[in-house]
Amino acid sequence: MTTTTKTISLPRCDHQPAPYDGPSRDEVIALRQQYVNPGVLTYYREPLMLVEGHMQYLWDEAGKRYLDAFAGIVTVSVGHCHPHVADAVKKQSGTLQHATTIYLHPTLPRFAEKLAGKMPTNPDGQPLDKSYFTNSGSEANELAILMAREFTGRRDVIALRNGYHGGTTTPMGLTAHGSWRFPANPTVNLHHTNAGYCYRCPYGLEHPTCGLKCAHDIKNVIQYQTSGEIAAFIGEPIQGVGGAVVPPKEFFEIVYGIVREHDGLCIADEVQGGFGRTGEHYWSHQHFGVQPDFVVMAKGIGNGAPLAGVTTTADIAQTMTKRVHFNTYGGNPVSMAAGLATMEVIDADGIQQNAKAMGEHLKQGLLELHNKHELIGDVRGLGLMLGVELVRDRKTKEPAKTEAADLMELAKDRGLILGKGGLFGNTMRIKPPMCVNRDDADFLLAVMDECLCEIEKKT
């Protein structure tokens, strides 16, 4: 694809990256092709090689700088190599790198205590204050489902269509998108209900006159696809991989209510929406006024460390004592130090407040681009968890998949890294490290504007 000359400059950054002296990009590509499973995909038509990061910026092997508007797939919460987090990890790595949870170490209970201070209570007033740590969101969701099934004595679990919950067996079954799971994946006792995806309502209705038919669908799923009793419902309050889908405010209150009428438990998958990313609240489920029985966390929990966890009530947590359950690396001192330091930065640096302010500024700018560019069909999201859905026709809502891929490439050429996802792969995912500033936001908007102009000239 032929590109125009860049006309927009990145905001100033005083950090100077170290000269790169490792294997060349071509050598790295050759090594991957020879030794790495081909299922380990790369993102761009010409793979991007990144060798250094500092806060909201990344550098490639040639020293070119990029604004990371995807946060390492929503993993970097407070900034790449944030000094406080990096220092905590270095200090812990130099003292003790690994001690399994069968031994005592202070970082695990200290981090669990910090998390408990941010958690809600369940509808019965019981605090969610018992945490179990794992290495990934997939493991954490597996664990939440395990506890729900053990606690209720039931098997059936319901998830949202267009959701994503991970890459191990049960989370893949809960993931309701053919591109994100293997067809042979067993889905016994796993069911799906409608998400609150108003832009593409499956009933062709409009909110609020729709009566939230999508939310009430879960009652039909329970009645016709299960025995009438379920173990749990799991849902991302705001769908991440699904394209920053934000349901109507009443959606989860209805869904949670129906689930609890059938004695099921409610799991909030906060892997992408947690830790202040949505701005107004620390957890994205709080925007909807609901109280889950489990909160599942990963990605931004440790600012890039392999860390995840599940927090629930004491009664539910007690189910884990029925058998020996063990995670070799879950709760290791280095990851715990990263998690604790990340939460300290979120509080000390006003990260959640910045996510709210910068998110509002970005969203307003994106809405202005919506008025200017016919390719933009919908702008949605909260805080720094935003989605821009591209369509070829606003009436038919035909997904602009090729144009979305072109936008990613053109933005990269100009020094901007964007994400892409959604049901049809046509939604730009804007989820930068939460330390971004106004200059970064304006750069992002200017780049998207210029790239959309270029794409529209060719269509």
C-alpha cells in the first residue's frame, strides 16, 4: 500500500533509547519462522519489531518511536517500564525470584490485602476479599468457573456472545466468536446469551424502546438450554476483544437478577476493564451498579507481568479446600511485587483520574471525526477503553474490514500503534497506557484523521 509523507509529529519525549545491538529484524523473522509455532501470530503486514519501551512510548530496532495506543494489548496500565514498578521487580528479582505458595512470603498477602481494599461486597453484604493468583486471565477464568461449579454443585455456565475469556479449554468454550476458538473445543454445559451490542442489535430494535430484550434473553437460555439451574454467568462489563461494546446501563442489573433467581453466581471478567481504565470507577462493572460474586483480573494488574487472579467471598473460596489445587508460579514474589507496585502507582499518580480526563477528551475528538468521516459508524467506550467501528455504509453497516486493516498500517507508518478487533475485525481498539497526556491524545486524533482522509480518497 502506497503511503503519503508523514505530516504529524509525535509529542516531545525526553527519554533516549539505548542503541540496539541485537539480532537484526530479518534474523529475528528467520528464527521465528524456523523455530516458533506458526500459530504465534504477528500483527502487521510487515511485522513490527519493538526493543524498548518507556511510559506511553515504544521504539523499534532502528530507533523509531511510536505512541502505544494499544498498551501491549491492554496489558500496560501505568506505563512501559514505569520506574516504580521496574524498581520493585528488580529489587525482588535480586532477593528471591521464586518461592511457591506452599512457603510464606510477605508479598502475596500484602498484595491480596491491597486488592481487597478495592473490592465490592456481594448482594448479601459479604466482602470479596479472598484472592487466588494465577499467571494469565485464561487460568483465572478457569478457576472462577471451577469454584462456581463446586460451590453450586451445578455445571451449566452462560457467557455473552461476542465475548472473549481466554485461550484454555473452558474459556475458549465461553468465548463466542469462531475466530477466537477452535471448532473442536468441547463446549458441554457452556451456553451463550445476547450481549448488549446496541449498534448491531440482533432484534433490530433501539434502546430504550427495546425493553432490553437482549438482557432478558438469558432467561430463555436457562429455560431451553439448561436444566433450569446454572452454576454461573460470566461477562466482560465492557467487551474488550469484541470491540469496546458498552451495553445499556440497566443491562447487567437485569442479567444478574435473572441469574440469581436461578441460584447462579455472577462473574465479572475485569481482565481488560479493571484497575481504573474506564475512568469513573476502579472496576468497569461498577458503571452498571451491580455486585458480582467473583472479580477476575489479569493484563493491567501487573503492568505487563505474567499475573492474574480471582477474588471472591470467603464462603465461595472455601471450596478450594476440598481438593489439593496448586499453581506453581501463581503468587510468585516477583509478580506479586509488580502487582503491588502497579496499584501503588495507580493511587499515587492519579492514573484513574487521568484515564477519565483523557478518555473524555479522546472520545469527544473521535465523535468529531465521526461527524467528518463516513467510514466511522460508531464511537463507543468509557475512559481509556474506546472503540471506533468502521463501516462502508452507515445504513447497511457493512463492516469495513479492509479499511480497518489499512488504517492500522497507515497509523503505524506515522508512529501510532492501534489495536483492531470486534465481531468482524472492523473496530479500532484504542486503549493506551493510562499515563497518556493531552498532546498524545491530540496526536492520535490527528493521525486517525489524516489516515481516514487518505483511505476515503481511494474508495
